Amino acid sequence: MKFLGRSKWLMTAALLMLVLFPLVNDSRSMMILLTQVFIFGVFAMSYDLLLGYTGIVSFGHAMFFGIGAYSSGILLDRMEPTMFWFVISLLVGFVIAGVVSYLVGLLTLRLKSHFYAMLTLAFAGLFLVAAEKWRSLTMGNDGFTFRAPELMKDRMTFYFICLAVMAAVYFILRRFTHSPAGSVLQAIRENEQRAESLGFQVIHYKIMASVIAGVLASLAGSLYAVSLRFVNTSVFTMDITLDALLMTIIGGVGTLIGAIIGAGLIEFAHHWLTELAGTFPIFERWIIFFGILYILVVMFFPAGIVGSVRQLGRKKKAVKKQEPLDKKIAG
């Protein structure tokens, strides 16, 4: 409980620093990069709810991200680019993502381990093919540009909107994961058969987690599309899901804050390595160095960064408790 309280204060301090950052630093590129971190932080937290808290491995999480991106892109392109239509596009994305995640969950969540993961990948592939072929609506692989609402054209305003969304999602999910329903999800993760034997409707809780995760991924997709003012079929690709998976594992599975830290590390690593590639020829194959970085993190932080820090804290507490006992025995 002490650690939870401490992490809450650390999160509050970090948010305060991020609020003050654009007021003391006018670097436009850094502001854009941090905005991307906030967006993918929301996406990674949605995936962490599945993987970290429920034990569900999904290879098709990008379909919900893409649903949000296309919902906002199409509506803002066809209608007036105002905040009203942006909010409507968010709601449309939520409804479609919620319905799809419910149906996919109902059809596949009874399956175990890799069977479920492969089926979610197949569903995501269907959405990718539909986006490629339905050119009258999506413009296929070429994609399309659209205008963002006037309020969101200002990079600083958009920065604060994305920061507020990320903070709200973090605190809501934190409250949810520490609720009785969240405890059931973690019980399912640890031992699904035992949770079922205790009388819990496991499939209902899994579907609930799937729907919440899908809706939040749709929210991240909408913000991502508006940040670029462009959308194409890349939002449905496996790369998007892999990014969420890497962010969650590197930051720490089942920690939420780890998902945000993982998003920051991945986005900054992408940015710095691509910059180095433009300066030094040796970094042209920057994806290799990124792979090495990932291997090193997994080797030295097997539980993720936040998970490893928590394990270290527990070990220190155990040593402190043992010391008085050893002195008592020695005395």
C-alpha cells in the first residue's frame, strides 16, 4: 500500500513537470514527440489491461486503434472539422470498437492461449483488407488527409489535450484495476480454473476487459489520426500491435505506469535512432540497434522496468525485516 501511495505521488509530480514543460521549453519537435508518447501511452495501457491484468495475449489489438483512426478521419473529412464532429467521431469509434470487441470476445475468448491470439490476428487482417479494398471510403493504401478542428491545430493545445486524456485514462484504469472487478481479472490471470470454480463467470469478465481495452485503443487511434491529420491502412498493421506489446513488456506488465514509461522509451528510441541514421551511416539499419536495445532491456529487466524496481523494493523490505530477527537470534 505504501508503494501505491508513493507511485501516486510520483505520477502527480511527473504530470506537473509535463504541464510545465511547454511553458519553459519552446521546442516544437520535442512537444510533438511527447504528444505521441501520451497517445501511445493510452494505447499501451489499453493493451496492459488485457495482457497484464487479465492474462489475454492479443495479436489483433491494432484493429481497435485503426477503427478509432478511421472513424475520426472519415467524419472530419466528410463533415465540418469542428470539435463537435470530433467528439461525435470519438463516440462512433467507441461504439464500433465496443461492438467489435464484444463480438470478437464472444467468439474467441473461450479459446486458450495461442488459439485466441491467432484468431485476433485474423480479425485484424480482415479489417486491414477491408480498408485496402474499400477505396471509395478509405482511399486504400494511399490514405487521405483531412483538416483537424481549429482548437486542435495549435500544437500546445493539442499537447495539453493528449496529456489530460492520458492522465484521465491512467487514473480511471488504476481505480478500475484496484476495484473488486479488477481483482477478479487478476485472479483469472493467475488461475482461470480456480476463479471459475469460485463461481465467477470468467467469460463475462474477459469480455468486459476486452471491450474496455478496445474502446481505449479506439480513443488512442482517434488522437493519433488527428495528430497526423492523415490516415491510411498502416493503422491496422501488426506493427501497431507489436508496438503496444513491446511498450507493455519493457515498461512492466500489469503496472499501467510501466505502459506509459514503455511508450516513452519506444518513441524516444525511434526518434533518436532515426536521427542518428541521418547523421551516421552505421545507424542506417537502426531497427537492428532497436532490437539490441529491446534484448538488453529484457535481459536486465525481465519483469520490465517498473516490475524490476518493485521487486528490488520488496527484496530491500525483506532484508530490513530479517535484520532484527537475525540480531535477536544472535543475541
